[in-house]
Amino acid sequence: KATVSVLYWQVKMEDVTRVEKQWIFSKNADFWAHIMPIVAGVCGAPFVYKYVDLDAMPLWAYLIVVVFCDVGHVWTTLFRCYLDTEEFRRRWFLYTASPLLVFLSIFLVHFKISEAICWTVIGYIAIFHFVRQQWGFLCLYRARAGETTGRVADRLTHLTGAMCPIVYWHSDPSRSFDWFLREDYFLVRFPREFQSISVAVWVVVAAWYTFRQISLAKQGVDHTAKCMTMAFCWVTWVVGVLCPHKLIGVFFMNMFHAAPSYMIVYYTTRNKWRLQTPPTDAERFMQWCTLPGRWPFYLLFFVAIAVVEEVIWEAFIWRDYFQDVFTFEVTPMGKSFFTALLSLPQVTHYVLDAFIWKVESNPGLSDYYGLTYTIPAKRLE
């Protein structure tokens, strides 16, 4: 079994071609996780522009882009951290202290300071989480392609693709910071001149990176999977942040973020229990849900939880769609309590994602990725 050393990983080359090994789990799986969301967004955009108002979020759209995409994928943390007894015992303090601290922080900020500040802070944490997740997937694609150089170029390009639209957004006086609520606000504003600067930087880096990849391709280097993902990251931030149509922007951000999250939990869970015998009913359920062909049950499990969560949101906080059903009064303290309680899965997911996907600090994860981990003597650039 030959191995190719890459960054922090060694790629297992067991009777597979180099082209197939560009993909994290398989070409088909990666297609559905990274390419299909963009295709669906592009194909659906003309319909949405024609039939949905710029600032509208119909219930059917809310169920897709918020309940299925945003809320549902957050609950996959259950499979990775809480239903896996071995993993929970290994980091029990992190997995118990994080939710407690998150709940107390949200409750105190929401109740003692203001609702707007609370949601604004959560919004910026979400943006940071989205950026980090994309870079994590790009690192996996680098590993799969056997790349030992160009890490700085990839990192710079990815950050440019995310930060330039964000800077443009923060320097547009006509725009508001409405990641979660209309009452959110920008923590910082840039002069309007930053719009032209961000566009110039975006264009220059895009051209430089494109020519760089073309040059590498002429030398026989095939980075198709990574380059496609990089391009989609760029498209996601431009459309998600700058598109004036609310539904289209939310779809591009949430779908491109959620689909890879669903995929990576599905396959790492499957690969773990392919190698082991699950000792508990919860783990046997995870094994069953992630067997080949049972992905609809896997998705249905998380969507069902998400629907229950959103009904509670609607009852106690939002009241956007069923005002006539939920008519009882909620006290300010009650509203802060339920906001903290219902935000708990999402913000805990943001926190734990910074820990649970690092190969070097998670025993066995390299095998579940299909990689073998070795501690590097020196970081490769």
C-alpha cells in the first residue's frame, strides 16, 4: 500500500486512481454535496426572481433553506459528538461545558444588553464558521490531490473570495446587516471607497489564481476537484452576501454550507461503524442510518428534529407564519430564555466544529476520511 505525504496527511492509495482520489469520499458524493447546490441555485434563480418578491420568504422556501439546510445540518453534531459514546467520554468536558456556556452567554446578552446585539454577535460568529468550514474542505481536497505546495496561495485565494464581498457589503451605505434579523447591525462600517478597492482585489486575485491553475494544468497537475470547490466558494459569497433577492442569497449561503456538512458526517459515521461494532442502541441506529442507500432516513432524522425546533421558534419567538395559532404572550425573560435555548444547538455547533474535524487531535478521524495521519516534522508550504 503506497502512500503520498501531503501536508498533515498521507493519502491511502488502495486500488484507486489518482483522479478518483481528488474527491473526498467519491466523485458522486462530492458532486451532490458541492456542485448540486450551485446547479440548483442557478436553475432556480429565474423562477424565484419572477414569482417571489425581493424581501419575501414564503413558507415553502423557509422549509427548504432554513429548516432543511440551516437547522437540520446543525443537528448532525449529535452523530459526531453526543450519540457516539466513545467520543463523548473522550471529550466529555468540552461537550458539556460548551452548551452551558453558550446558553448562559446568549441569555445574558439577550436579556441584559439587547436582542439586536445578541443576534449581531451570533451573525458574525456564523460568518466566521462558514469561512472556516470552506477552508477545511479545501484542505481535504489538497490532501486528496497529493498537494505539497501552494497552501499559501490557496489560503489567500479563499480568504479573498470570502472577505471581498463582506468588505463590499460593509461599505455599502444602502445595505443593512440582516444575517438573522432586520434589527441586526454592522459592528464596523467601511468608507464607500472600499467598494472599488474590494472589487479590484477580487478581480486581480481571481485572475492570478486562474492563470496559476492553468499553468499547473499544462504541467500535468490535475486539481479539478479543489478548483471547482474554490470557484463555488467564491460564487457563494458573492451571491449570498450581495444578491438583492433575500431568498436567493440565503439559498446560496445555506445550501452550499449545509450539503457538505451533511455529507461529511454521513460518510465519517458510516466509515467508523464499518470498522467497529456499535455497542449501544444509539450507535446501532447511526450505523443503520448511514448504510449505503439509507441516506433518506439519515436526512429525515435531522429534518424531523429541525421541524420540531422551528415550531417552537415560531410559537415563542418568530411568529412569522402562524400568528393566528400562537397568540399567547411571552415575557421579556421568557423570550430571552427560549432564544438562548433554541439557539443552543446552532451556536454549540459553531463552537464544536472548531475541534471535531481536526485530524491531528481526533483519533481515528483520518481512517474515517480514508486518510492516515502522521505528525509532520515541519509544516509544508
